[in-house]
Amino acid sequence: MRNHRIAVLSVSIAMGAGLPAFSDTKPPSPIVQVCLDSAGQIETAEIVETSTYPDIDAAALKVARAARFAPGPGKKDGKPSCIRFRVKFVLKDGVPVPEGS
């Protein structure tokens, strides 16, 4: 379904402390779903595939809520237009940060 495609979102966002450190080179990358109104404004944002780390999931939601979307079809049959995407994290000094930060 077109509304449930998965894409990689790469944005810069200032991240606070508190994210777990990883010795691994590939930190978890949760999948977020955002539902939009016809103006492209986010109505809801939720984790649909968890990283299993609450701080990583919270950071992914912060990234999703900071994203901007073009106006689109909005609600169809009373339901908002929703998309899913993976928020990829990379390691910087052993700490996961959103890719592109």
C-alpha cells in the first residue's frame, strides 16, 4: 500500500544526552508512522517497530515530529494519510545520533 511504504529519513536535529552507548557499529533503527492532514501537518506520530530502547524510540519520534511534509491528499474516507519510515541512527563517539546529524 502506498500509505505504508518505508523510506529512510535523514535529517539533522540536535539530540540531548541520555541515549545509550553502543560498541556495535549499527545501532537500532525504529520505524515511525506519521499521519498527516491535507496541509501536510502531522496529526499523530507513533513507533510501529521499536528499537527496544526507549531513548532511541523517543529520539526517533522527535526526528519524525521535526520533519516537514508537503501538502497532500489529507484524509481519505475520514482517515488521515499515513506514511511509515525508518529513522536510521549512526554512531558518533559511541553514541547513536540520527543519520545526517
